[in-house]
Amino acid sequence: MLAPDVVTRTAFRTLNSVVRPVLSTGLGNPLPIGAGVAVVETTGRSSGLPRRVPLVAMRLGDKVAVSTVRGDSHWFANLEADDAAKVQLGGRFRDARACTSRGPLNVAVLTTD
């Protein structure tokens, strides 16, 4: 039997592999004010390689808020280690800086350039 964390990780990877190509067109991205899904690119804290993950997002102008209830989300830990990020909006990546806050709902607010 597979461990729950392996099942969860596999499920998210499978979902992300389907969702990311759709989001790359800009479809589903939040408008300048509103909710949607955006791809966030972080730098892997161990590997140094770019890591991309689609996340539900709220946007208000140049700020995009994303969050997770999972305490072991790698994308969140990557933003804590290095606040430089990119967020894909309207089909193109924009440089951003992240401000993170841990709690019952771990939140990262990305401010785009």
C-alpha cells in the first residue's frame, strides 16, 4: 500500500501536468481584480532549479495572493528561502517578490514588477 504522502504528491503532480498547459495560454488567470488560477515559479531551495506550480490566486492590481493549508508545500518553502519569484498572468511570466506568512493558512503575497 502506498503512503498517504506519496498518493497526495502523485495526485498533485498529475493534476498540475494537466492544468499548467491550459494556464500558459492565460485562460483561467485572475483579471486585475479577481480570482483565478496562476502558475507561480520559484527557485528550488536545494536544487536551484526553477519549479512551477499552478495555484488558486486572488489578484488586486500588481499583487497576487496564493495560499495553502499544507504545511509541507515545497513551493511555499521555496518562497520562504528566496522571495524572488515569477507569476504567469495573461499568458506571460512577470517577475515578482513574495512576502510569506505561516499560520493555519500559509499565505504568500506576490508583488509583480
